[in-house]
Amino acid sequence: MTLLKNLKHFIFRTPNVRIMRICPSPGHLTKFRLSNFLNEMSWSEQIKSLQNNNIFLPGSWAQEMEQYGCKVFDSLYDDEDLVRKWAEENQHLQAYTQTNPKFEILLKQAQNFNPNIIIFWTGGLYKVDKYHRTFLRKLLPNALFITVWGDEIPHNESYKNYFGDLDFAFAINSSYHKKFQDCGIRSIPFGSSFDTTLAPTKTLPIHSRNNDLIMCGDTGYLRPDHINRYRILSQLIKNTPLKVFSSEPNYESNNLDIHSPFYNQLPLKAIRPNQVYEGPVDAREYYQLLNNSKISINIHRDELIDYGNLRCFEVCGSGGILLTDRYNEISEFYKSETDIEKLKEENVIAEVIGFKDVNDCKKKIEFLLNDTPLLQKISDNATKKTRSLYTVKARSKFMFNTLLNLLYEAS
């Protein structure tokens, strides 16, 4: 009770929590900028467009945090056009005479905004490494440095060294959380989220959906962290009605080197050109695609503790049926089932379906596509769970309360 009273007093006397969020740029940023004429907009207009379309990911996070009285400054650190626009509007173009103009501008943004919390959101931590964070620390010695993390670190790094200067970590799953705990870094499990502001209010009934089976995202072609994804998709696309929505790189002849991990790889669009389409650039189109598809394939990165990626929540929240690897670990978030006989039972409680290998995946696809009522049950289960527990709104409330406690402890 005393802690609660103290916290209420702290909230009352500290109404302005000022958060600077540093995010990475997604691969489709250039296409998005061109198709939405962002370079014709002011900096603040660009920020709003980038947030509304999930380029800042999740896009509605800033709005949710502002509902609690927070001030938020969103930075897309490696978006050259956005960074330059801010510099132009704030008379800081002299930064381009320096060795690292992007970082000089980031420092100026931090100085102007004066945050008491800086959040390095997933890949944003790659962009502002430990060396550069020392300059931010010098500028803002009292600010809390926090990360939202669910990714691999460089092979020659340890968690303690890579994250040791941070004050706290929101870990995308419990395995990452344990990694932080084991090296003495404060952390809490914090899964990915579904952005209801982008999704259709109602999901389509299974029988009216146009796509039986899709995979939307990176195919793994020429990607060292997605060798397994490519291997599975390159077999599924030959033997199932799979449609792939992706922007694959062009074919490279150097993958014919027998010593290359990409030996004999071809883009999926070269294997089955009629089954591969450009992925959607607009976030709402992406959610509509998931909503208009019966089954969505998910294959995690080739990393021991990568599970519960963002696609899991996007598919389930959009009303799709997630057919995924890493099904045992996924049970941290969803009730997963891999036994076809149990799926034949009357009271199905499964929220996602797991597969063991590519042959098992093919069997599950054939079985599921022949049972529309079962698909509808699983879809309903997953949508209900996601939209009640795993929304950006719910995650933001949890984060806000955690941040308040951290600020109170530091005061």
C-alpha cells in the first residue's frame, strides 16, 4: 500500500514522461515513401504517416502512450529523408559537415526533446551501438536507457557486453528474458502485439476467403538467418496451393558457389512465378490480405530462441489460421496443437496449429483445407485471444506502468 501511495504521488508530480523511441527502418520503406509522396510533407506530417502505416512498429504505440500523458518523439534513425527534413526545419544542416551526420542529428534531437526515457526498439539497437550510446549518456545522464528486444546479437558478442549499459529490457519472449536475467540485466517478458487500428473490425468467414494458403514476408532467399524458411517454402510452393507475397532480391549467380550457404538457391518467383506476388506496402492492405486468407505459414529465424515473432500475432489477430514451426515454444502465447486426431474432436481449443517438418506441414495443409468448420473454430479462438490480450493498447498499458515504476525507483 505504501508503494502504491508513493507511486501515485510520483505520477502526480511527474506528469510529463518524455520518451524518445529509436526504431529501425523496414525493407519496404523506400517503396512506401515513393508511393505516399512523403518527401513533399513536413517532418511532423511524415511522422504521422509513418506511424499510421506501421513503418514505426507498432505504429499506434506512440498514440497509446500519449493517452497516458506521455510525450513521445519517434525516430526512424536510418531514414535519410526523414532525418534531413528534421535538420532542415530545425536549422541543423551543419551536421552534414560531420563524419556521422545522422548521429549528430540524433544528438541534437535528444538535446531538444530532453527525454527521461530512451527506448531502442529491436533493430534500433543495432543502429545506435554501445559506443554511440556513451555520447547519448553523456548528454542525458539521468535518462533511462531501455530496449524492446527479440533478435540475435553479433556472434562475437555476449549479452552482458552488448546490453550492459542499458537500464532495462522488455524481452519479446521468456527465453530472451532468461538470457537477460542470467547476465544480471533487469528484464521482463513482453511479447509482440497486434495493432487493431489497422485491422478490419470484423474478420471474414472462412468460406468467403479468396486465398487458401499464403506466406507473406521474407522468403529467406539469400538470407543466412532464414535458410530453413527458404528450404521449407521452396518445397511447399511446388506441392501445395501456396501463394507467396514477398519482394525477393534478384537472382545472383554467386550462389552457385558450392561453399556458399545459398548453393543452388533460386528466388521462389523463379521456381513458381505464378504463385509469387509483390508483398503489400500499405499496412492495411497487409492486414486485409491476412484476413482474406485461410491459412498463413510462419517459419521463424534460424536462431535457438526466436519464437513468437510479430507474424504470429498479426495472423491470429486478423482472423487467419497460423500454421507454424516452434509450436512447443509458441504455447507461451497460444494453445498450439499438432495432433490431427485431437483436431477431429468436437471441442477444439487450439488457437494455432504446429508442424514438425515439411512433410508434416503438407499433411496439415491438406487436412485443414478440407475442414472449413474446424478452420472457423481455430480462427475464432485465435482472434478472441489476440484482440483481448495482445493488442498494442494492452501492451502499452503494461509498458507504461512498468516505466512509471522504473522512473520512481530512479528518482
